Amino acid sequence: MSTSAGVYAGSNLQQIKAYLNLSMKFQVNGKPFQPQNDKGAVIAPISYNGSTYLPVRAMSKALGVAIEYDNKTNTIFLGEKGVGVSIADGFDSNFRTKDPQLTSYNGKDYKDVFFNNADGNRSSGFMLYPKGKYQKLYLQVAAVGEDIEEFFVQDSDTDAKLEIDTIDVSEGLITFEIDISGVETLFVHSNLKDGGSIFIPLTTSYYK
């Protein structure tokens, strides 16, 4: 008991007497919902002093709000982060380049980019792995030489297209703001015309 008390005191936990409310039911947008933990086990809300406490990870998933826990700072992050995280971290593609002749657009050198000039293959794509940690993806894209006739960002697990558009050369470098709450893996795809290229700066495209 003294060891347990020491652990509680050191971690700022306060012991209380509460109850698991096994009778409470949930509906999300008119449909039944059962809170579960990461392993799929059913979990119940807690009743304490006239208030009901819900499992934050399960509810964030139900409501489409990204969640992440930082055990170093003992902080739970809900929704968008305060600081963006570059998609360059862990990015892998044969068309990733730091060649100064390819990383510049409209006079600015972005240092690290995804640049695909088709080279006989009109289909261009790559994978991203947000792992459910982020609420939004801010993706910068430019068409070079020829308009991009189809561009889309797809949830690889559900095949749902989160963004679909065309990109004109005249638009310059544009930013797509895409809701990716709960998404583990993304596929970014474009169909290029002969003589056309796609330019995506990795340093200024980010998760948040």
C-alpha cells in the first residue's frame, strides 16, 4: 500500500471512488456507438460526483477529432497541433530530390521536393503515413509545363477520396487543406499530361 501511495503521489494521481456506468448507451450522428480501447475491448464511461467521464480516445475517434498523447510532457493533444510537422519526415519516393535545378519554383528554392516530370509515365503518386495523429494536412502543389488533369488525396484504408481537383499551371503554388482525422495512410495521386510535371515542396507541406 505504501508503494502504491508513493506511485500515486509521484505521478500527481488522486485516488477517488467512482463507478463504471455499464448501462449508458451512445449514439453518434443517429447511429449506435460503442466506445472501445485500442485493442477493441468495450469500455464504459465513469460516473463520479454527478458527472459522467468519457474515454477520450474513443470519443475523439467517434467525433472525428485527432488525438495524440505525449508521455514526456504528459499532454493530450486534441484536434490540430500548435506547430505543423513537415511531411518530409519519413517521406520516401524515387522522385524526392534536393537537386537545386529541380527544387526551385518561381524564384524560391524549397530545398527538398517531390518532383515528377512523368518521363513516359503519366501517373504519379506517393504514400504518406500520418498514423491517425493529425487533424489536417496542408499540402502545397504546383503544375509545371502542363495542367494536371486529375489530382486526388485518398484514404488508403477506406479508399475514400478526401480531396479531388485539377491544377492549372496559371494557379501557381496552391495549398490544399485536407481533413485527415483518424487516417492512418494516405495515397497522393496525379495524372500528368505529356510535357507536364508536378511540384510538391516537402518542407512547406505539413501535418497539423
